[in-house]
Amino acid sequence: MALPNDGVPPDRFELRVRFVCGALLGAFLGLQLDPATPAMLAVSVGAGALVGGLLARHFGDRFWERFLRSLRWWP
């Protein structure tokens, strides 16, 4: 499936928006791990935000399409 932004390089603003949105998703998913200590909570949220932000920034619409497609299998 061809996505609307295929072949068009993103500008700086779009890359920042992608990173921030992915970081918010990653931080939320990091909260779902329910760590035992506050330090582990900070690590899981921080790592989730970093990984989510970088993946969303790099893959763009493909990242969100696959993420939303995977939601159909969640209970």
C-alpha cells in the first residue's frame, strides 16, 4: 500500500512532530510495565519514550500504520 508521504522527504518540523508523538506513545507504554521502584519507572518511561520517538521519526506513517493494525489483536 502506498502511503501519502512516500518519496517526499520530511522537513524538520515533521520530524519533530513524529518524534514527540512517538515519544508520548512510548512513555505511555512504558507506564504499562508496572515497575517495582520509582527508579525503574523512570527508566521504563524514558526508554519507552526514546525508542518510540526514534522509531516514529524514522519510519513515519509506516510505524503508525503497523501500530494501529496491531491494536486489533489486543484484548
